[in-house]
Amino acid sequence: MDRAPALTVHVPASYAAEREYIVRVMLEEFLGLRVEVAVADVSHTAITVAGDDRRLVLADGLFSTVPEAWLTERSLPTGPLALFELGKTPFAAHPARALPVLYGTVAWRRDDTTLELGVDVLGGAFYLLSRYEELVVADRDEHERFPASANVTVREGLAQRPLVNEYLELLWLALRTQWPSLSRRQLVFSFVPSHDVDWPLAAERTLGRVIRRAAGDVVRNHDPAVAARRIVGHAARLAGRRDADVNNTFDAIMDASERHGLRSAFYFIAGRRAGAIDGDYSLDDPWIRALLRRIHRRGHEIGLHASYTTQLDPDQTRLERETLSRVLEAEGIEQPRLGSRQHFLRWRNPQTWRNCEEAGLDYDTTVGFADTVGFRAGTCLEYPVFDLERRRQLRLRELPLIAMDVALLDRVGADHDEATQTLAGLRATCERYGGTFTLLWHNSRLVHAAERRIYTEALGD
């Protein structure tokens, strides 16, 4: 069978490592095309095919930054962003009517052999995937996290648009305009329900606290059944029986996933150096061990919930990965890969990715908003990550987090209808682009009927 022709991507010598990374991610990883990258004496990126005089020329925006301005505020996109209207262009088949332009211009030109595209699709995609702005902008919240308000896509009202995917589609349409016989990799939608196990059992230890929490179940959540279960569960726990605890929603989670043909991922804390903020359980607890075995036996995934202080601590990250691996091996649990998510989504660029890589983890799934929902990395596709400081691609992969219960319900303050519509819209967007809808819902946020209903409706009930 004839292979599709290899594309030669001619790039300027500046930022060669960054350029080759994003070319290979966009064209090889995402589109599945054969690519050769050639450093050349050119001012813009040009794509050609051997023996063919047609060319696709891509604007140089981010990578035209002078070295002294790289990773400074001078290199950041400024709003309001221009919009590239697609209706009367060769790219009208794009799922979006107009594209926000992070770098470059809205201009385009086509003659008999050459198509020039003013939107810097490669620079814009690199900016988003590498989380470039998070190494430049110093803003942090109370947990030392990069706040959504400092993100350019949030400020522009674009948090729920996966701009990398949109740039990828524009790039593909431009390639097909020049070489109609090209074929791309078919991306397949997937849904990954995920669950950070902060509190596998209810945190209340005294009867007084249990009663106060039960009162809240009645007054705030209008759920007297949960109040009764909380009290009964506490009594059972004192008698050494923990399965009746209100936070023990694990079988219900797996039942819901299996009902829809889905595989849940559960991330467990393996270190408690920060004290109570890291939960109150140990992986050596027999009840937790039995839970791990049950999750594995039912075909779901187990990962690491890297503890509160690990975002800048490679040694602690490695220790916790080794602890989890030891426990899984002792229980006879084997998985094709081991991933992690940072506790409280405390993530620092690029140190946390580097920590995960050096600890031997296969993927991270932290890069999502803690205070809103949407596409913090600009995409719903898993991708290999890039270390901006050391200027190299890592082995580690990022599975972006699209929505978290706490952000949706507590920070955004969505009611049932708003939450359901928002999650349905995000899922539909991921389906449109053949990506992965990664939803984080804590086991402890499935206690009350109202929150449980939002979650199960997101799964398809």
C-alpha cells in the first residue's frame, strides 16, 4: 500500500527545539502525518512535499520573539484578540465560524502554488500546551496556584473553547487545500471519569461534629436521608465497620461507570507530610488495601494523588510514587501505566511535570482550572509535555483536566441546570474534536442526591 507523502517542514533556526516539538505534536502526534523537520534560512515556517511545487507558509509570531523578551511579559499575547472570520475563506468547513488569534494576523493569501496563513497556529498551540504564560505571570492564589483570572483565554471569554484543537483544524484545512490527497489520523472521543480520593471516609471523628454535619445535611442540602446515614455510618465505624460510611461511594461510582461502558480512574494519596490537608488515611490500612483490590478487580484504574507539598519537591514525588508502586505490587495489581494528579491541583510550570517525569510516572492529569471549568491547556487531547526551562520534550504525557466538581459547584456556583448544561457542552466539544472529556468528581461529593444527579447525568443517565 502506498504511504502518504512525507511533509518537509522548513523552520527558521531560532527556537529550533520549541519549533520541532510543536511541529511533531501537531502534525505527527495529532494528525498522524509523516514529517521531516529541516532548519533553513527562512523567515517563516514553510511546508512542502518533495517533487511538488506547492507550499503552505505559516506566520511566525511567538517564535519571532527576540531572545531577551522570551519568557517575559513582552512576549505574551495582548487583548482584545483579533478574530479570523472563516466564512469566505478556504477554511469555511472549520467547526468554528471565527478563530481568536493569539499570535499573527487574520490575513491569508493564495495563488497557484502558495497558501500563506497569517494565524500563527504553531506558536499559539505551543503557548497553550507548554503553559507558557504560567512561567511568566507571577499571579498565584491562596494555594499558590495560577488563577484562571490570569489566563488569557479566560480573560477573553474563551475558557470553554479548545483553541489548540481549533488551530489544529485550521492547519489541517490549510494542508488539505494544498494537498487534497492527504489523510489524517482519526481521533476517537473518550470519557474518563476520575476521582481524587481525599477523604475515603467521612472526616468527622466526634459525635458532636457528626451531629453538626448532619444538621447541615438537613438545613443546607435538604437531604435528611444523608443525615441519618451519616449518624448510622459513624456508629458503625466506632464498631469497626466502615462500609456504611457516607463517603464510601466507590462501588456506586464503579457501577455508574460500568453502566456506560466507562473506566474510572481513582487517585490515592500516598504521603501526608503536610498533615491534615493531605487526608487521614494510609495505603497500608487493610480497608484501603481491600478497596484498591476491588477497584482493580472491576477493571478500573488506580493512580497517585501527589500530596500537597509535592509540586516543587522531586524527592517527595518519587517517594510517594514508590510507596504506591510498592502497595500495588504487594496486592498483585498491574497496570500498563501509572499516572498522577496533584492534590488541590497545585501545579508549577515546569517543575511539577519534571518531578513526575523523574519519579517514573507515565502521565499527569493536573492541568485544569481550580476555579472555573474548561481548557486550561487549550486542548482535550493527551500530549507529550515540554520543559520550557530546559528546552526539551519530556517522556511524560499530559491528560488535561476539563472539569472539576469543586470548581463547577463551589467556585462557579452553578445550580443543577447550569452545571448539567455546562458539562454537556464541554463533553460535546470534546466529542466534536475527538478528544477526551476528563471529569474530576470526588467520592465525597457524591453523598447528596443533588450532586449525585449532576454527576450521573454527565455520564449519560
